[in-house]
Amino acid sequence: MAYRIEFAESVKGHLKGLTPRKRRKVFDSIEAQLVHEPLKETRNRKLLRPNPVAPWELRIGAIRVFYKVPDDEPDAVRILAVGEKRGNKIFIGGEEVEL
């Protein structure tokens, strides 16, 4: 089954902070990794501890895509945030976020 990808409105601002090359890599990775089996843990996808951002993380180099599969729409993947990891800190929309 193929999942439908949806982006939260706030993600537009998160993506503007990335270079065009990084944005393309994000879109390509989302298509390759999350359209099929987004709830399967892999080397680049993992279930996170409870946090205010999202239950799942997709790792693309230093970029992190935070997403969930809503209970009311089990055929959709909702992208909630896109951030960048610098050292041991995550920045989403230019602001540091505690996970």
C-alpha cells in the first residue's frame, strides 16, 4: 500500500531555511523512504521517545524530518517538521528544539 504524503503548513517555513539542493534531497528521501512502510524502523527511520514534535524521525544526513501516521488517516504520512542537526542540537525553523 502506498501512503499519501501531507505537509503541515509550518513545514514551508522550515524548508525555506534549506538550500535548494538540500530541499531536493529531502523531497527525494521522503518519496523513497516514507511512501511505503513509514512505520518500519530502519537505519534512517526511528520511533522517538515521547516529545512535543513528532513520534517518528527520518534521518537524511544532518537533516531530520519529523512525521506521524495519524490514527484517523492510516493511509497518510503527515510531515510535521524539518530540521537540521548541528552537533547534538536540533534546529527547526532556525530555533533550537529540545527532543
